[in-house]
Amino acid sequence: MSIEAHDIPGAIAIGIGAFPFFIMQPSFGLGIVASRTPKPTQARLKSLVTHTVFGIGLYVCALAVSCLLRAHA
């Protein structure tokens, strides 16, 4: 199995999907989509940016592992 360029949207979707907004933030007491924070828009943007970086990191890591596995095969 190899990682292709078209796989990046899936990795980013995992990083910025509904999980942070509808599971993580409410479980931390921040409300759905950070609605209970003093500055909800700022909290949402920070979450979006950090989870986008996380998704890109997932893609880069999967690409590196794929290259390593191909090199050893």
C-alpha cells in the first residue's frame, strides 16, 4: 500500500473533522464548537489551525512510513 497525493484530503479531514468541535471541546467543558469560551471565534480559529497542522503531520508521517516500507521491501 502506498500513500499518494490524493490521500492528503483524508488526512486533513481526520485532523480538522467534527471530532475536535463536537467531542473534544465539549468534553473539556468548552461547549459545542467552543460556544462557552470568552472568545468563541478565536477558539474556533485556533482549533482549526492546530488541527490542520495535525492533519498535515499525519500525511507527512504516513508518507515517510510508506517510503521506508517500500525501501525495505
